Amino acid sequence: MSISPVSSPVGITSLTSATPTRTPKQALDSSVFMDLLVTQLKNQDPSSPMDTNAMIGQTTQLAMMEKLTQLATDSAQGLSVQQRAAAAALIGKAVTYLTGDGTAGAGRVGSVSYSGSTPTLTIGGASIPLGSITGITEA
């Protein structure tokens, strides 16, 4: 006895989609926190309202989270400024560096580019990231 395969009727589509309908948030930010707090307040039992101490604690946590986020942003900006200043200070100096394939190189820094996330130094026609500099030599 042979069994024939079942084919789907014309016009019926798959229940699953290849593309998601929305992109989920990967981080808990202040808007998500406030949405949760408002939902919690809307759905609380009227005969047993939310404890004010708990609400103050949650609000304090929100304020701390926002300040920590701001601190992280400020720290990243400070690091960027420090990297730019360090790269600019190397112009005209003789440096040693590692290339992308791990070989050592040396030369004088001719210019600096700030187009990427980290400064790039031009040494003898080659573009070398600031993090690849291994030393500064006296010329």
C-alpha cells in the first residue's frame, strides 16, 4: 500500500513568517520602566494599593539607572577625546606598531584621521589604528 504525500491547498499560506513583526528591545530603558510602572498602577487591587515605599524605591531605581546610563555615555565620550588627543600628539613622532598580520613596523606619523570609531594614523602611506601602536622612539 503506497501513501501519497499531502499537498497544501492553493491559497493557504504558512502560519509562520520569515520576518518578525517587530524587533524586541534588548535593554531596559526609562520608557520601558515607566510603562511597567503605569501598568502596575492600573492593574493594582483597589482594596490593597501599592505600597508607597515600594513606589519610591522603584522611582529611585529609575533615577539611578538613568544616571548610570548618562555616566556610561559621558565615559565613552571622554575616552574618545583622550584617544583623539593622544593620536594628535603623535604627529611627527617616530613610532613602532603591529600590522594587521602581526608583523612589526616602524615609521614617522604623518597625519591622523578621525573618521572611524578610533583614530587612524598614517605612517609611510599605511593606515594604522591607534591601538596598534606599540611604542614611541626618539628621533
